[in-house]
Amino acid sequence: MTLNIKVLGPGCTNCVNLEKNARAAVAQLGIDATVEKLTNRADFARYGLLYTPGLVVNEKLVSAGRVPDVAEVTTLLASVLSTS
């Protein structure tokens, strides 16, 4: 299964760090995933994001307004994989 991961944010330092953590988690898990960055505020609203950065996995907002570390992102991704 391929995970679809989106990092939502305007391009701030926190958004960049969240993208790095997401890519590191994907690498640690050795999974097939696409990671994309969305900077359009209309996309934020579509996912119900009030505070950036946001992390969306398979079209579900799983983190908002903070930067989870690599270990937490790894746990989030593993959880999504186990319920799929």
C-alpha cells in the first residue's frame, strides 16, 4: 500500500521541519509513500486545518499546529498502515 502524505503550510520553518520529519519517518519504515507540500490556504480549509503546519495521511488530518518529531510521525504512519 502506498501512503499519500501531505504537509500543509505556507513555507515557514516549522513546515519545512515537518516535511523533513515525514520524509525521515517514511525512510525509517521503508514504506512506499508520496510526500507533497501544499501551500495554498484553500487546501488548509479543505482539511479543516486551523493552525499550521498540518500533516495529512491518506486524506485525513493527523496533526495540526505543531511539529511532531520523527518518532511520533513514524508511529502515526505505522498506525495508518495497521488499520488499512
